[in-house]
Amino acid sequence: MRYLIWGVIIIFVLWKGKDYLRGAVLSWKNRKQKPQQVDTDLIYVPVLSSRVFNFSIEIKEIGEGKASIAVIKNIL
């Protein structure tokens, strides 16, 4: 009977903490990945003036249900 009670408690704690455990696993997986290099032409540095820009969103399909998203400033 004691093992049944402990089993129910463990299952309840795991069920309530599944989001925390999922976040911990994802942060562990992200730590193992190397950061990607960003093209310096795509970095926007604001100046002390007001301007209007057109931006585009570029979505590249990597595969296996993954995609990368980049915001790009359109050069006219």
C-alpha cells in the first residue's frame, strides 16, 4: 500500500511539473547547439533620426519540422 501511495505522489508531481521538465530539457538541448553567425548587412543600427523602413520576414525550412525566421530590411 505504501508503494502505491508513493507511486501516485510521483506520478502527480511529474504530471504537474511536465512543463518545467520540458523547459529544462529544451534549455539543455539549446546549450549544446552552437550559435549561428549573423550577416552584418542584416543588422540594423538606429540613429538619432526618425525614418520609415520596409521589413521582410524570411522563413527557411530546415527540415524535420524545423524552420528559421529572419527579419530583413528591404534596400530600395
